[in-house]
Amino acid sequence: MHTLDERLIRLLQADGRASFSELSKQLGVTRSTVTAKLNDLLSSGELRVVAAVHPRLLGLTAVAHISIQLNGSAQAALDTLARLDGAVFASLTTGKYGIVAELRLPSMERLYEDIETVRLADGVAAVEVLMYKDVVRSLFLGQEPPDPRLELDHTDLLLMGELQVDGRLGFETLGERVGLSASAARMRVLRLLEARVMQIGPIRSRSGSSRALAFGFGISTAGGSAEAVDFFAATPGVEFIASCLGRHDLVATVGVSSLDEMYGILDKVRAMDSVARVESWLHLRIVQERYAKPLDKMLAAKAAAPAK
């Protein structure tokens, strides 16, 4: 049975700005219980609820998942990833590959340069690359593409900047910070969400002492990936699904509350007629999450642009 924490976080994955009243109704507990539980998770650092701006809006069009095979300590590779602006995610994992990471760069040339930098790091034996073809589910990539017709102004960018820090900031406070009424702030935020320019959801702190487990799955198919995509899309706790080019046709990340739950998912995937091979890994410790790219350059460009 999932704990209240797990159930609450899974609801926030669906709607990071769901009201306390909505959450309490779906969880079957009082509003005060939900408020206290969420505040505890946030204040402890175990959970953050933030806005993720679509990378294409930031000019980051080359996005890849890399798996790093080690022949020594992981530290040099982690230090290298920490120095790369394009490395938005890095995690120590079990299995053949000791580290998995995500790179986001403005061009394929820059992506290749960063991958080569990682390959040359001490302790790195090999780097395998998966290029994302279609992202089905993710807080940090979202449905593609964002609405190209939407024009963002200076106030939109200020709102997104505030929500990158605290995705559940109240509309009244948001409005005060960017010079809008609460209703105007609400309308703009809903517009940005509906246009898929950004998403708001939870980030869990996963370390060796965390109660939360996250498993990655790499799937090679023999009859197309639709069956596996549909399965993961309906699986509670799924955090990421993408079809890929590379050694896997599909990668997915699922948050679970126990090893038994993880095994149940793995066994069902293996039993699919369309699945030829499944690789899985446990995220031992997520050491780097830097999805909140600054909007300073975009703000500066808007300020310098002539008024229309």
C-alpha cells in the first residue's frame, strides 16, 4: 500500500498547482492534513515543486541521454559533468553503467563536444548515447513542440522565473512580484501552461538515505514501442517516457515505494510480445539536477527590443 506521501506526490505529478482542497478530496483526508504533509515535505528538502520551462524556448534543441561505463572512481566523471553547463541531470546508478546523465545543448556540434569531454574524463571506459526522438511524459521536456504562435513578453518571463523557484507560489504573491493583479497573474500562468511553454511538478530528493526509489528502464522492441509506451503511460509513479535512437527504442523512469513494486513492473514489461530486451537500473543517488535555466538573456533581449 502506498503511503500518503507517495499518493500526494503522484497527484502533484499530474498537477503541481493542485489546490489543497482538490488534493484532500482525492486523498480522502482533511485539508489541514494535506497542508501539513506537503509543507513538511517542502521544508525538509525532500520535495520541491517547480516550473520547468521547455528547453526549446531556451534554444536547447540537442537533447540526449548518456550512459557512462566506469573503470575507476566515479568522482572525476561527476566533476566533469558538474562543469558542463549542458549537463542538467546526473545520477549514480547500478548495473553496467555507473552514471546516467542528460545533456541539453543549443546544437549537435556542442552536444558532441560535451560527450567527448565526458569520454576523456578519468575513470570513464565508454559513453553510450541515446538521442530522444519523442518525449511522451516528462516534467522537464513536456509535449513537443510548444505552441510556436505564442508571444512571450517581459512579464511572462518574470512569472516563469518566479515559478522556477517555487511552482506553488500563490497568484496574489506572484502578481505583487511582477506588477499584476492576482487574477491577471492567474490568467497568464494558465495561458503559459496550456501553451506547453512550461510545466509545474515535483522534484524528489533521492539520496542513499531517501525512502523514495527510482528505477530506469531501457527497452528494445521487436514489434514497435506502442505497447510499452501505453503500459508505462498508465503506470502510477512514471516520471519519464521517451522513444529513442540508439541501443534502446524506449527509456522510462518510474518512482516506486518498494523493490517488490519495481519487480512487478519489470516482469510485466518482459512478458510483452513486442519487447525483445529490457535493461534496468536503480538510481542510487541523484547528484545533479539543474533544470531551472536562467531567463536572463531572454529578459535582456525583451528589454532591448523596440516597443511595438
